[in-house]
Amino acid sequence: MSFTALAEPSRRQILDLLRERERSVGELVDDLGLSQPGVSKHLRVLRDAGLVAVRIDAQRRIYQVRPEPLVEIDAWLAPYRRMWARSLDALEAHLAEDG
């Protein structure tokens, strides 16, 4: 799983930006306010985890999100979401009884 790559807030910000549309390293630097070497380091971690793909366009590297690893994470989280939903349903029922 890709939890280690997602643990760093700047990497999550990069994924949020790439979710909107693919971007070059320079665009990510401008949007994040981080240094180019810093953004490149985060992109390398995301790429190694399989979370982003890169393509070359002339002199630029263009990055985009790869959704497949996120599907795996989503599947792993599904039972926890069901657990939270049951807890919230129980809380709602309890509050309705007291209301």
C-alpha cells in the first residue's frame, strides 16, 4: 500500500492538485510554494509508490494521478467507513431518544 507516501502533507497536496488536472513540475512549484528540488523529491516518492505517472513533453515533465493504487487504499478503508457509519448511526439514534 501507499500509506507511507501519503503520510507527508505536501505529497497529499500534490495529489490534490493533480486530481484537478495534470501539471508540470514548474506548475506544482508555483502552486505549492515549495522549491523545485523539494517538489521533485516528493514526486519521485509518489512515482515510486505508483501514485503518479510522468510523461515527457518537450523540455517538461508532466505528472498525472494514477488511480489504481488509490482504489486499493479505498478498498482497505471500506470496513472502517462501515464501522464509523454504524457508530454515527448509533449516536444519532441515541440523540433522537433523548430529544
